[in-house]
Amino acid sequence: MRSRQRVFAAVMRLLLKCLRLGRRRRFKLVRQAEQLWHYGHLCLRSLLYNSFTNGDVVLDSLFEPIYWLVDHVTRWFGVVFVALVIGLTSSIVAIVYICLLPLILQTYTPAWICWHLAYGHWNLIMIVFHYYMAITTSPGHPPQAKNDLTGVSICRKCIAPKPARTHHCSICNRCVLKMDHHCPWLNNCVGHYNHRYFFSFCLFMTMGCIYCSISGWEMFRNAYAAIERMKLLEKERLQVAANQTYYQTPPPTFSFRQRAFHKSVVYLWVLCSSVALALGALTLWHAALITRGETSIERHINKKERQRLQKKGKVFRNPYNYGSWDNWKVFLGVDMPRHWFTRVLLPSPHLPHGTGLSWDLPPCVTNQHAPLLAI
């Protein structure tokens, strides 16, 4: 009996020891897990800590995959957009030469014929020249040799110094001098060396579309009325043909050439009017930016900087704003009065002021601009 009690007591003591060991091991595992958690949390915060982090940075990080997809789609579809621009523009020019020009030569007075021929061809030459130059001209990139390069910041993508007004294009995967934006319709970045070509193309394309819309308004009304009359007569002809035999079907009222002419005029007016509204709004936006001496990217940067300094009781001054008139002279490269004709109203491949690496005061600016910061 006593031996059984001793055995039972020994078994109970062994069981208690096992429970104590299991509890100690469990507590030890919990402590190790807590230590690993705190260590990982500390590492994560040390790697991602940034005093400038806010909701916008977190939102940009969440949308980074979408930005990556848009960048790659824009890069591959740039050629398609360029072909679309060339195709639509060529179709309008073909309609003008084939359909409208013979009508103008037959019905207009000699003075109006000379006006249309002179203005139309001048506008077309300006559109083709500036679009070709905007596509083929490099916007400008910082040099590969960075020894003598003066940078105001470091590009986090290129890990290289960035000159003033330089920004990284995620589509081209390069830093661009005085970058404005990446234009898919050009399949190229708009920067220091082709910004004038881009704006001039937008301006002359808008002028050309407005010219076609105004000149073709009466033709559009007549063509639209003719198409409606065609539809009505076609409906009546089909109703009559339904009550007759196949051999008694009346011939069509309008020929194929007449139908194509009227539909082409409607297509020309609708397309030109739509492009004039959309591209005209874009042109006015860029004209306002040029007047203020800033690009599309700098507009957002300057707005945030202006708000930040306003809280400190300071006023932000754009160092690249030389005044409205001088800003246009610098942008267009007008150094003397005759340049308004030779460089603005005629095709001109002249280079912009400066190299895009440093921004000294251009010679055409007469008044000194305000400093960067003013209290």
C-alpha cells in the first residue's frame, strides 16, 4: 500500500515538473516573440522614418503600382498617339484640298481666295514644322559627367545631382531639364529645348481648327441639312420599293460622291470644333504658366512653397519670373524687335536662352527680378 502511494507521489511530482517546464518554455517563447516583434517594428520605423511623411506620401506609395502601369502604357502607346495625330491632321488637310478648295475657287471673290490660300498654307506650315520639331528635339538631359555639374538636390531615381528646374520623368526614366510634362501625343518629354515647339504647335493647331470651324460653318449647316434630307428620301424610297418588284426599284437619289462630300464636311467641322475647344483650353493654361514664368510641375511646387512660407509670415517670390512681358520674350527667344517676325511668325529652329543647367539673367530682360524669399 505504501509502495503504491510512493509511486503515485513520484508520478505527481514528475507531472508537476513537466507542467512547470512547459510553462517556463511557453513564457520564454512569448518573451522571444515579443522581442522579435519590437525589434522588427523598430527596424521598420528606422528604415521608413521621414519627418516629411504625411498622408500624401502614403497615398502616393499606395498608388505606385497604378503609376507604374500608366507610365508603361503611355510609353508603349506613344507611337500610336503620334500616328493618330498625324492621321487625323492628314485627313482634315485631304478634305480641305479635295472637297473645300475647289468650292472656294469657284464661289469666293479673288480677295477671299488669296486670304484663304495665304493664311491656310501659312498655318499648315507652322503646325507641321513645330510638331516635327517637338517630336524630334530632345528636351535636354543633365550631362553624364557630374564633376562640374551644380545640383540643388539629388534625384532619388537616378541617384545623381539635379540642376535647378530639373525633374525625373518616370516614363522616359531620365532627368529632364526644365521639365514641364511628358506628352503622349508627342511621345516625348516637354523640356528646356522643345517647350517652345510644343506650345507653338498647340497655339497654331488651335488657330487652324478655329479657322476651319468658322470658315466651314455655312458648309457644315448645308451638309448636315443635306444628310438629313438624304435619310428622309432614303426612307421614302425604301417604302416605295417595298411595294414594287426588284426590277422596279428606283435608283438612289444621291450619288456616292455627294454622300462622301457632305459627310466629310460634317466630319471636318465636328473634329475641328472639338479639338479647338480641348486644345484651346490647354493652350490657355500653358500661356498662363508662361506668363508667370513657371512650368506645370513648378506650378504645384510653388503653390506648396507659397503656402508653407505664408504660415511663417513670409512671401514666396518665383526667381524665374521676370515679369509678364519679359517672360514671353525669354520663352520665345525674342532678343530684338525683328525676332517677333523671324522667330515667332515664321518657322525658326533657334535655341532657347541658357543651357538648362544654370539660370543666369537673359540679355533680353531689362528689369532685375525679385529675390527668392522676401519677408
